Amino acid sequence: MTTPANRRSRNITEGVARAPNRSMYYAMGYKETDFGKPMIGIANGHSTITPCNSGLQRLADAAEAELKASGANPQVFGVPTISDGMAMGTEGMKYSLVSREVIADCVETCVGGQWMDGVLVIGGCDKNMPGGMMGILRANVPAVYVYGGTILPGKYKGQDLNIVSVFEAVGQFSAGKMSEEDFCQIERRAIPGSGSCGGMYTANTMSSAFEALGMSLPYASTMANVEDPIVEHTKAAARALVGAVKADIKPRDIVTKKSIENAVAVIMATGGSTNAVLHFLAIAHAAEVAWSIDDFERMRRKVPVLCDLKPSGRYLAIDLHRAGGIPAVMKVLLDAGLLHGDCITVTGKTVAENLAEVAPLRADQDVIRPVAKALYAEGHLAILKGNLSPEGAVAKITGLKNPVMTGPARVFDDEQSALAAIMAGRIKPGDVMVLRYLGPKGGPGMPEMLAPTGALIGQGLGESVGLITDGRFSGGTWGMVVGHVAPEAHAGGLIAFIHEGDSVTIDAHKLLLQLNVADDEIARRRAGWKQPAPRYTRGVLAKFARNAASASRGAVLDGD
């Protein structure tokens, strides 16, 4: 039987291609003795496109050096990234979810095409995490995920700032609630250096979930990119990967239904991003694990929110790290019987073994709460159904005084006109904004709606105006918002047939998303509807639109 440590040597020493294969490796400095060593890929997400990824090169360099020192042959290849924060509100945002698939394809292609024995994936921005993990699971050779780290907060007038501060400042400035000087200073100071957006937004949500999943090392997910401990952590991850190669611990040994439950428990406990629903549906699909959108609701009902983190709370990811990090959260959950302690991890130890030495919660911090003093008794990511979303929609319901409203629909077929209406003061308390034709196929690419939701918060309308969309939300979004409405408008979902002024109900208590229009009128509208022509007919966006599954299935491209 071929073992991981000799896959590469067997591949290049068998058959008629033996000499040409070896020659190409000699050109890269290989010696005869190197052909018996495992080849470990380093999928490097370094990029100067975004601060999320601009600090990754030193981690890739550290991983490369440590793999060599540990008796492996590292081979570096690149994966792309799209900055959600920079693309937000523009046509570029349509490429964000697409990049998840491109990254997954890159990892799978390089690992499979070069017959690698293992892979270490380094990423920063939002789609780097699910894309890298999906590629890891498709390739299914020993692997570890190294998160590039969170950003430190910006500062202005004694307040911590982050990327969402800027989007909310837009709304405050447009409403006359902020001076131009303050607005400009927040814009300039919010992002002080490299690292991923600082709250429990999508990047930090996914990194935390990967730690809970067992595919990253303990404490990996909340370190700051600019602080030195992350370099030593990367070296430790490289050593752990070499150990996993020797022990033949593969990703699909680690990523099981039970470990996904662990990951989702941590997502709920930390108040993580709505995007985690979409991405873990896709990750489970890549791992060939049975997991549906209804499983998130099942987990929500039993896992409390323990962490007081932005966007709806007070603290940032670096504060969570200093309070004990994800191991401290997992220890609370494990002790409460809300984690599977027997799941194996990339360290070769079980979850329970990894957490055995984790200290109890410190009394001098209030970032992480014990179960008895949870912020919310149940999780925050609710799956709403009803005639508007028979396949399900996702609402983040924490931080709201009353997550129930019925109001008149204000209908928009694109994000830009919706934002313009908010900025012009045409959206009033009690309105329910409907943003449609923004789903996986209709967008295409299911863009995020942080610009309009941030503007609503900035104008003080976050709890009094509802917003539903077949698009997505940033991890930084909070408010009376429901996304991932499925079926989407472009596929003939009921959201396509809403008229201006129709009564729409959002009820997170009843898990209901409802268009209050008679069935015969809905049937009449459906009969007169014609699917719009695709926005793109060539290139990557067109390919995504043709192949993407429903959001309720993770918007995967290789579904049945």
C-alpha cells in the first residue's frame, strides 16, 4: 500500500517518465535523498490587494523553513483573493463568492496535479477560508489551515475602530449626525495595518470554526497578524502537518458530522457571521458529509451565545484572544456537554485532549461568558421559512429588541438603487426593503449588502427598518435583516413577485418570512413573470451563474 511519505517518490520513479520527472526537480535544487521525503504544498494567499492578505508572506516563509527543518520538501504555490471590504457596493463584489470556488479549484488542482503528500493553506480574507478548506477536502491529503490573523483596532477620539465603523459612518454623515472632519478621520484611521477585519465578521468566524473543526491548531484563529507569536504558531502548524503526514491523518478523517457540529457550536457561541451557514454547507458537501440548512437551526436551539463580540456586541477578535481565545470558549462548551470531545484533530489529539490544560474562564474578563450568564440562551443564526423562503433564509437575530415586524415592501432590483434611497432619506421606519436578483445566479455571485445595511445603522434605522435579500450580508452586518432567501428571484422564487407596498412579515420568534398576499394573486403574478436574461454570458461570472446551486445548498458548483 502506498503511504503518504512515499507517494511522491513512487510517482516519480515508476514508468517511462522517470527521468524527465526527476530532471525537473533537480532543476529546483533537489538531491537524490530528497525524493524519499514528503512533498508538502504551501498554498500562499499573500497579496497586496488587501490588508487581510498583505501580511501573509512572512508566514509562508516561516512555514517553508520549518517544513524543510522537519524533513519535508515544501513547494509554494499561489491562490488569489478578493477584498470584500474594497469591493463592497461595487460590481467587483460579485466576484467575492466566485473567488471561493477559484481558491478551492487552485488548491485541489495543485495538490492533485503535483501529487503532493500534504498541504498547508495560508489565508486571510473572507473567502480564503472556505475556499481553502473546500480544496483541502477535495484533495484529501494531510492538511492544516493557517489563518493569517486578525487586525488590531484603529483609534479615534478614544474609540476602537474597524471596517464596519466606516460603513456606519457613511450613514451617520449622510444623516447629518457626524461632521465631515470626523467622517474623514474615521475613514483614515479605521484600518491601521495588516490583518483581517477585526470583529467576529466572516474571516474571524471561519478561522474560529476551523479551530473548532480540528483543522487548525489551538489558539490559531484569533491571533493578530502584526504580532510575533503568529510566526511561531505557523511553525508549529508546519510541524503538526508533518506529523499528520507520517500518521496518515487525512482531512476527511477529521471533518465529520460531529466535528462540523463542534464548528457550528463555536459559530453560535461567538455570534459569528451569517456567511458561515453558506460556507459550511459547501464545506460539508466537499467532505461528503450529510449536512443541511436545517441542521443550523437544530444547533442554534441548543447552543447559547457566550461571547460579546462585534458587530452586535462590544469587543473585537483580539480581545477574545486575550481573554483565552477559542480554546476558552470550547472549554465552556465541552464542560456543558455541547461539544464532541472525542473528535480527532490535526494535532493527532482529540478535542478533549487539546482542551485538557485550558484554564477556567478568568474573572477579570467579560468577553466570554459562562453558560449560566450567556448573552442569549439560544444561538443567533436563525433559519426562517415561509412562503417567501421555503428552502430557508438566514437571519442574525442577536442585538435586536424585537425581531418581529410587518411592513410595506420597498422593492429594489439592485443594491445601488437601494443605497441611493437610504441616503436620500426615502426609507422610513416600518419599511421592509426587498433587494432581489442578487442571489447566486441572479447577482451573479450573491454579493454582500454591507453598504445599505451599514447606512441604515448609521441613520439609526437598524431596528426599525427590515431588509430581506436573496444576496448575502457581510459578517459585519447586524439589524433587522434576512439574507440567503431561497429560492432566489432569478430562479422564480416568490421574492421575484413582491410588489411595492405589499405587506411582508419577518418574525424570528416564529422563524417566519412571509409575503402577505393572497395565493390567487401570487399565482397571477407568477404566470406573468419572465426570467431575466443573464447579466453575464461569458467568463467566470457566467460560469458561476450557470452552475451555482441554491444558497440553501451552499451555492456549490459541483452539486448533483
